[in-house]
Amino acid sequence: MDSSVGFVRSIDGSQSDSQEIPCIFILQQYCSGGNLEDCILRKVFNRFSDTESPEERKKKFRTRKKNHGKSGEVGLSTEQLVSIIRDIARGLHELHSIGLIHRDLKPSNCLLLTPFKSDNENDNVYDREHNSDEFFPSIVIGDLGESQLEGESRLGTGCTGTLEFTAPELIIQGRPVSSSTLPSRSSHTYNEYTFASDMYSLGMICYFIVFGELPFEPQLDIVDLKVRIKNFRFDTEGMIEKHQAMKLEPIDRRIFHLMDALLQPNNDARPTAKTVEETLDEMLINSKPGKKFWKENVDSTLNFSTVSEVNENTNSFTDDCIDGDNVTLSLPAPEENLSTVSTQNLQKYSALNRTIQVCYKLVSMILTIIIFKCTKTGSWLSYMSLILLGMVFKSPADERGKHARALILLAFIAACKKYIY
């Protein structure tokens, strides 16, 4: 097989000295759903409508007309938020387990494996009915061009990536200096990138997907933006009030406590990617299948293993030194079955959920037959049972149980009318 090379050519296209230059080809998974930033802004919060095609506008207009009178709440549900955050946390867990820091984590670098269809897109809505173990398309982390091994030193004066998603401890105050290198290690006063700085970026992504915006004013001067980032503090109760004031879809309060933990100014106080993943797995597993997460009186206490605790207790990490360099790298020891336990638990949860939904449908059909047997043709009970049976089959999974219980009540009334009266 021929080696992959490039050739130097002159302006007129002729080959110059036949000099071969090695080429590197990067093959990655195809993600047909685009990136998370565009999805949230365009499909969830309906921003940038001026860029839509006439066909898209007509389609949305027809959908709004059809859904006239229904709730106008926007935003993602708890299930969708948990799905997104969990996927990104799992990706970070994988990276951190091999000693890699992403350094440029932001919504535009999070890719959807399949397209997300919002409720405004009518008949093309993302089908949770047939993807009961997925509340949102699976997300993978892309753009590892700025990643580095944990323990390596920064080589530039600025912050890699988008400033808004950069952890405050990495911010160097003032405007970027002209020098392309930082001072010597013995005299530097800046902080290095760490796993915790990635976790702060995840917290800011959480903020973005919950509110559809960032906590900083748009188009700020870079110096002012740095000041805002350094001074930003997440107020849980204040953010809950803001969420309610924006009339967004109600979500589990534990999402706000998770953001508070991830956006801690003290990098040692932030939870690890593995802890976030396990916490969200537990939220999924402990929720009742077919029920919404969000409750007013939910116990919103979350217990996280923080970075400082991991540094003291875990260390599956070992210090190795690379020959020819004085940089000490923190390389992880091999970790077997990285996410096997959480995946098995979620598979059990999904199977249980599917079984319950099938049982609702079967029981509803049996109850409808009983009602028809106990009532006369044309009775209001028979009509009501048919309506409820249709609602059982057409309604979302979390509403199906209510309709099935209403059918039980109708069957009881029908039996009483036949055998008692």
C-alpha cells in the first residue's frame, strides 16, 4: 500500500523537485446532528430565526397554529439535561483516565451523533418512544487539538479556547502580551491547566444548555470579560428564581446544585468527571420509570467526591518522568471496565421502563374490552374508554399511567352499573 504523502507544487501547478511531505489523515466518527451550540440556540430556544429558510418558517408557523393554546414553555427537560451532561462527563472521564486535559471544552465542540428534532418540527420530533433509553441524541466530545497531558506546562500567554468557558484560575489579568512564551517555571505566577479546569468548562456548558445563554454580557471588552469571569459566583437560589422568571420548562433542582459544584472558584472543590457521571446515573436509576424527575419537595442534596479528595485518596495515578525532559507527567494506571457498572444499571432501567409501558398498553386494552362487555352499545362509558385507550397509545410515556388509571376507574363504574344496579 502506498504511503500517504503530499507533493510541493508551484503556482502554475507543476511539481517542484518531487519533494514528498508526509500527510496525516484524521478519521473520526460521523456526527450528523451538528454541534450542541447550534442545537440549543436554534432548535431549543429558537434563536437566529432570521437565518431560517422560508420552508422552515412555514413549517414552524403551521406547528404553532396546530398547537395553539398549549403551553409555550421552552428549554430542555430534566431528562434531556441529564442525558447531555452525563454524555459529556463520561467523555471527560475517558479523557482524564488516560491523563488528557481537553482545555477547549465548549458547546460547539460537543457533537450530536444524530439530529435533534424539537417539538416545533411537528412530525419529525425526536422519537423518545422508540429510543426510551435516550432522552437526547448521544453526544461525543470533539476537537482535541488543544489537549495536553496532565502535568505539562502552558506554552502561551493567553487562554486556550473560548474565554467564556475558561476556568477563573487560568485567567491572566490584563490584555495579552506580545511575547509568545511565558516566564520561566521558577518565576511564573500563573496556574496550569488541570482536570478541574475541564470540569469548570462543563459547568459553564450546563449553564448554557439550561438558560440558552451565558452569565456574561455579550460583546464585552476582553479586559472586562476577564474581570466578570474572575468575579463570577453561582447563586443557586437566585438562578432557580431566574429560571422560573424566564418561564422555562421546570427542572429538577439538583441540576442547579450540580452547576454550583462545577462552577466553584476553588478548583479543588469541583467534583471529578467520574463523580458527576455516577451522580447522574443515580438520578436516572432512582427516578420512577414513566414519571417526571422534577418535584417541588425533592431532596436536592448531592454528595460529590471533589478533586482534592481524589488527589488524596484515589491514586490510580503514578508519577513518571519522560526521558530528555524535566516535565513530570501524571499518567493514570490502567482502569478496567471504565463505565461497565453504570451502563449495566442504565440498561436495566431502560428495560424496566419499556416493560412498564407495554404493560400499560396491554392492561388498557383489557380494561376497554371489560367496559364494552359491561355496558350497552353507545354508552358514554364505552366512548370514554375508547378515547382514553387512544390517549394511552399516543401520549408520552410519563402521561400514560394517568390515562391507564382513568380506565381502571371507568371499568369499576361499568362493573358497578352491571352487577349492582
